[in-house]
Amino acid sequence: MTEVGSQDDRSLLRAQELLDARERARARAFRRPRDRDAYVIAHATLRALLGPLLGVPADELPLIREPCAGCGGPHGRPALRAPGVHFSLSHSGDLVLVALAGAPVGVDVEGVATVEAVRSAQCALHPAEVAELARLPAHERQAAFTRTWVRKEAYLKGLGTGLVRDPALDQVGTGPRPMSPSPDWNLRDVLVPAGYAAAVALRRE
């Protein structure tokens, strides 16, 4: 886990130098500097971790884009040509989260949802999760919804579908302990600073 706000200009410049041309173009497309910096730090951190693991300079990693799960286009999630190494990354606000594993893995981090977001996203929850939220006191629903959402996102990233798959299909629970949506997957919450929620999903070998 990396905090974007702790990076100075020199660190950001060094991070940009690790990115390839496609990643730099993607970074330039962000309108908000905070989002751009988070993207740069996330992808540079990923490269800095994978490089020594594979014995390849960080700026020469054989990263590719998998086909999009929705349309089949060449803009799906990033992946490695090298077999046996899986990764996932996520960033929100000042936090960047990167996961590496020997099996498919997904990770997600989000800032606590607003009251309006909780109301408008009920259709993305499993019916049992909607009922669980309704039973909670109003002041607990934002945190409960957010931890539910990051669990779903982590699992769907691990599957490789992202939100092309309806998140309401899978029950992960709103409580303090996640429910695994499949016997083939482990799902865990990740400890992050207050104001955020995060989760990681790892396919069982």
C-alpha cells in the first residue's frame, strides 16, 4: 500500500520514467492532478515490484492489455506475458493498493461512499445485502456499503470480468467479515486508513 500524498515532485518524476508510452498517455488524460498522480504511482509501484521478481528492468516489463471482457477490444486489464505471475492494482484518493500472487488475484480500495451513492447503487447489491443494509442504523450504512462494494470489485477483478458481470449476482456480505462468493476464491478485507475500505480476492489453487 502506498500513500500518494507522501510523494514529492522528484519521486513523481522518477515514477513517470518507469512507465511505458501507453501508460504515460493514459496518465496525461486525467483531468485532476490527484488522479493522475495516483495512476502514475500505482503503475510505477507495480513495475518496481515486478521487475526484481522477474529479473527484468522495471521499465522493460512485458506488460500487455488483455481483451476487454465486454467488447473484446485491446483495452482490458493489464497483464504479464510471463506465466505464473498475477497482479491487480487499485487507487482511490491518496491510497494505492497493489497485489501480486501466483494465482488470479483482484484488489480494490475506495473512499467511504456518500449517502447518495449508497441510495443510488442499491441495484448493484445482492438482495440479501440490500436487506442487511436496511437493518443497519443509518449512520453505519455508508461504511457497510463501501466494504461490500470493494469486496465485489476485488472479486470481479480477480475473475477478469470487472463490472461487465452484474455485481448483484454475487453475495459478499455487508458485515465485518466477508463471505466468499465462490468456493474457488478466498476473499479478505484489507486494513487501510480511516475513510477508506479495501479488499483482496485470491483464487484457490
